[in-house]
Amino acid sequence: MSVRSTSALSRRAAALLALVLGLSAGALGCKSPGAPADAGVQGPSPVPTPAGLIAEAFLPTPDATWAKVRALVGGSAALLPGSVGALAASLLGLPIAVASEIDGNVPALGVAVDAPDRPRPRAALGLHVKDGARLIDQLTRGEGARFRATPDAATSIARLEPLQGVSPVALGVLGNYLLVAETPGDLTALGPYVARTMPQAQVPKEDLAIELPRHALEGPVLRAARSAWDRARGPEGALAATAVPLAPMVEGALAVLGDLERARLTLTLDESAHLRASGTPKPGGGPASKASAELAVGDVTPLLDLPADALVGILVRDRAASRAENVPKLVDAVAGLVEGGLPPAERERLGAAIRAASDARGDWFAGGVRIDGAGPTAFVRSAVSDRAKLEAAIQDLVGTAERPPIQAALKREGFRVSAGKAEVAQQGGEVRRVRIEQTAAAGQPGGAGASPARKGAPGAGPPPAIELLYLVRDDGLFASVGNDPGAGLRSAVAAIQGESLGDVPAMKAALAPLGADIAFALVLEPLRLVASRLGQPGAGDPAPVVIAAGAAPAGAGAPAALWARADVAAAAIRELARFGGAF
């Protein structure tokens, strides 16, 4: 079946095809068969790389990859066209009879270049066809002709223009490639590179591969990342309270991103979806080179030692030197939350407390979230290098909430902080409590001078008070906050020698492939998480999603590289597609 070219659906679908397939092209190793003379090709010689190149993408086996996508998504995806040729014909408004001319066993190619004057990059997609001249004949001759072919003298592209209506995209044929772009200018500017240069490169092994050069990483990619972070920071660049802990990490990641020589994104599909990203640092010892050499890495053991009922788990590794570098940034971030800033003496006090805590803790921390009938509870375990120093530093940090400038800021926002001992027996140390109490709605006149907030009905708003319990032992700093922090603290301590995530087969299998070069790892059970939020704790099928990052050391002539990965179970993909209405 075909789709009318003037419909809004056709425009969106064609744009999607160009994005998904066009940006999955790049440097393939398929030699394009010699083009028939009447297809308008002068020769297979390559053309220069277009200015402003930001991405080359490869889809080595379009039909096989599309079959994997349909199988992973399941459900109504089975009703979609069974081949890339049929899908392309439907989305592009071509007669379904020409679907068999599109060769789904030969790589689809695409390229994107920077377009500062446009809302998105300029891009072109190339779909290999069995015979370019025959395709042109089928589209332009006979009673069923829907297009006219107009040769472009400069590029030898046979542009396909609809006999009636307006096409949602620009179409053309060069050699044995059907070219797709957003505009005729994009088609003629980028089409020759797709059809004549890219087919001569090596075919990647993955289902999808995207190459990003230096220009893309230090230009449009970095601009987009910075823009997203600026929006998260808060209005007029002020750092939102929720962003304070993330600020040093995000700023460091942005510096690394702008210092990469090149990056590669790949997607491999089997019973799950596996997304990989790797980046090679620029020479010269910049932030990326420094990160690849100094990043704290290790295995996934601390994550596996979290309680077995954790629906979300996170592991972060860092070195003492990098933590020390981030102390001034954290002080600035906290000081920015105080109206008028902190006086020098208070800044120094805060910095000393943060610095002492940074020095005394170890090089990793792991945390998780559990949900039961009472609601969500979070727990954390951190390595400890100096128990006594860490205990004192934490108490100093808690004490800063009682200092006049910070106390005034809390009062203005309607909060009060108190601390003391807690009764949680048999934990092998002294458990302490930090209580954050809401005394008035944030922004209300009176702040802490108003009467204490009364307990409201469940779901009526934020809880009137939040308690954090923590315990420092030689084998770790343990902390818990949420609806039942006592239970969370007990489970975090007991998991070291009791039932843990490492005893859950689905979680262990999902985390095992991460290896020993991990700096960051996140695992979550989205289906069980949704079920718990719907009041059905323990329900839902195991379908882990794993996100991780780290650094691979140099070896065998290969430079050190930074890497990231995401692995998504098929059940999670199907549920996401079902709830998102993707099909």
C-alpha cells in the first residue's frame, strides 16, 4: 500500500525514515554495482567529504535488522511491512510494486552535515536498488507513472519529481542508489557522497553504526549537550537545588565531550538491544585524555552487594584527586542557593567539611531504591578509608545547616533541619538521624515562623518531614532515606552477607558482561518498578535495563578510549512500545 505524499503522516514518516536509516549510514564496505548509462552516472569514483560533516551512519543488512526490530517490539509491529523495501515504498509514497527493487541485503547509507541556519542537520539517505535505470523506468513510464525524472547536470542525479501534488521529501537516483533528503539542495549536495564514496568503506559488524568526527563533537553535539544542561540548571543560569550534586559530574562530562577526536555509536540486536558508544581523546593531554588515564574503574561487585529487592541500583567510582578538584565546585553550587552568597568564613567552613568527607570516604559508592507497601525507600553504601574522620566530617556537614546564612535560606524555603541519634538495634555501630521538616510551603511568607506542617492524606503533597539514617562502619558508610529508612538501612547492611542483587539471576546475568573497567553503572527493573508504583510490589517480569560507562586502557597498538553502553531487555522494549503508542 502507498501513502499519499501530501499527507502530514507521510511527511513525518518520511522524515523518520531519513533520520533512522539515513543517520545509520557511514562507511560501508559494499562496492556499488556499475550503474547503467541511462541512470546518469559518470563513474564510481569517490567525491570529497562534504564540509561540516557531523555523522556517517551504516545499516549493513537493512532487511535482517528490520526483522529483528519487529521481533523485539512484538505486538502490532507484526502488522508493519515485512521488508525495508515495502516500508520505504509506503513511507515515501512510492508504488508498492517497486518495493522489490530495493535491496535489503545491501547496506543502507546516510550522512549528516552541520546546518547552523536550520533547526536540524542537513542529511541524505541512500537505499541500494537492484537496478537504478529499471527503478526510474517503473516510476516514470507507463500508465501508472507517478514521477518525472529530471537530470541534474552537476551531479548526474536523476531527480524524481511527482506528476501531481508535492513530495514530502526530495528523491533521486544515482547509480544503483535511491537517494532521500529533506530538500533538493540537500539531495544534490550530499547524494553523490552517499552513493559514490561511502559504498567503498568497510562494512561494520553491528546492526547499526554511526561515526561522529571531531567537528561534530566539539560543535553541534557539544552545543546541544550544553543547552540541555543549561535548561536543567534552572532559570537565568541559577543552579537548581536538585542539580547541585550532579554539577561537577556533568561539567566534567561536557569538558570531555568537547575534547574527543572522534566517537562511534553502534546498535546490536538479539534477544535484547545493545547500544554502545566509544570516544577517542584528542592528542595533547586534554580533559578526555586525562579522564581516560585517571578515571577510577573497577568491577560491579558493590552493585551486586545491594539488597535483592532493589528495583534501581547505581554504582559510581571516583578517585580522591578528582573529588578534591570538585570541592570548590560543590561549595560554589551550595553557596549559590543562599541569597547573597556565603560569607568567606562560612564558605571556608563548608569547604573544609566537604573536603574532609571527600578525603575520608573510599573510591566508590553504590545505592538503590526499593518499593513496598509503605512507598519508596533509598539506601546507599560507600567505601570508607578513614572511619573516624568521615564520622566527624559528616557531623560538620550536618552542622552547617545550623549556620545563620544557610539556616536563613532554609527558613525562607520553609524547612528546618535537626540531627541526633536514632534507635536501630544490632547494626554494628551508632546510627544517627538527620530530619528535614517542612514548616511552610516553599515561597510562603513566614517560612519557618509559620506553624509546623500537619500530616496530610497520602498523595496530598510532599511529606511534612524526611528522615535520613546513617551509620559509619569500617566496611562502609550506610545510609537510607524514604518511607521506611530503618528498614532500608537494615537491608543495606544485611545484604553484604545475606540475599543480594547478586543472588537474583536476571540481575546477575545483566550485570556480568560489564567487566572490570566500570566507572559508572545503573541497573533498573522498569516493569517491576511500574508494578510497584501501581501498588503491586513484587509483580512484573524481570527485564533489566543496564547503563554503564568507563575507560578502556591502551593496548595492542590501540589508544585508550572512553566508553558507554546501554542494554535493554526485550520485555522492556515491548512494554515501552506498548505504553508509548509507538505502533
